[in-house]
Amino acid sequence: MKKEIAIFLTAIMFFTRIPCPKNIDHSPEILTKSSRYFSLVGIIVGSFGALIYYLSQFLFNDSISILLSIAATIWITGAFHEDGFADVCDGFGGGWTKEKILTIMKDSRVGTYGIVGLGILLAIKHQSLAELDIFTCILAIISGHAISRFAATTLIYTEPYVQDIDKSKIKPSAVGITKKDVLICGLFAIIPLLFFLNSWVFLTFIPVLITKYLLAKYFHKWIGGHTGDCAGATQQLTEVVFYLSLIILL
């Protein structure tokens, strides 16, 4: 039990700003196993965003409440996944070789592709959530963060990790995860969907996993696998796809 707690806290430590004990064993082996809790981290992040959304409803209109919710999830994760998405937009938008793409993604500066891509992504995320009623929106925020992190986990599982050109700046990535880790992560992704009390909502897995599959094919074609930025971009895009799919279904 103590080891599992350490594995879970490792996932929390790497992907959120939530304070964790400093003496956690976050070795590469533990980081790899922490992938089983990525969807659970998504539930925690989504629940925080949903709470901010709900409380904001007492003071502001729905649109502002959604913006504050999105800002809250960005704050609690340190814009970890948004940064990855922006890097992918810049890298694949401006690079035409594997080496060039990886070099651009490694650059801490954000370019035009990243700014435009992130702006459009956040706008779609906001407008999608604005289409839902309060109760559904709360469940959608929690579910979207959970299922999208499951999709990112499957990307890490199916695609080889592409090492950074600069070996001294290799980003943490849970490589070598097992089927058991993916299965546990998937079970956590399912939990929030149960609260919709509508079996049709499980069909959202289809477009989410199709999106992940297409992204995996695209990443493999250009760089031969995935990087941490690719996983972050997958999380962001599948989260939006989940919201859009939910609108169509409900």
C-alpha cells in the first residue's frame, strides 16, 4: 500500500502543482508505474476545475465561470499539457525533418503556430462547455480531464519514446508501461462517465481513441514515436474531442 501511495504521489508531483512530500521515491521505475494513475490525476484536476466553475456560478455568468474553470485547471497543472500542445504546433508546423521538429519543440519560446493553435483550442474548449447545462458541464469537465489523460497514456504505451536531441534535457516520460497500467488507467477514466446515468456517453471513447490513433500515426510518420510534448498535445486535443462528442450525443 505504501508503495502504491508513492506511485500515485509521483503522478501528482509530476503533473500538478499540488504539494507532495519531498522524500517520495520518484525514480524512473516509479514514474513508469505512475502512469496507471494518470486518469485519476485527471479526475482530481477536473474536479478542481468543476468546483471553481460551480462556485463561480454564484457570482458570474456561465461564460465567465467556464473561463475561470479553464484558468483553474491550467494553474493547478502549471500549463503542463498546454505547453506541450503549443510546442507540438510549433514543431510540426515549422519543422520538416525529425531533427528540426525536435529542435523547435525543445525551444522554450512559443511561436506563431503555438499561439494560434492554443488560442483556437482554448476557444473551442470554452464554447463547447458553454453549450452544456450546469450539471452536465460539471461532469464533462471531470470526465474530459480523465478520459483525455487515458488517451495520452495509450499513446505512451503504443508509441516508442523519441529521445531529445539534447541528452541533458530529456523530459520525464513514463516509458515501458504495461497492459496492467493501461487497464487501471482506463478504469479510472470510466468512473466519471458513470455519473451521467446515460449509457450513450460511453460512445465518446470512440472519437477520443480515433483521435489518439490518428495523432499516433502522424507523430510516428514524422519523428518515429512520441515525446512528452506529443503526449501533452494528445491530452489537450482528446479533451476537446470529448466535449464536442458529448454535445453531439446529448
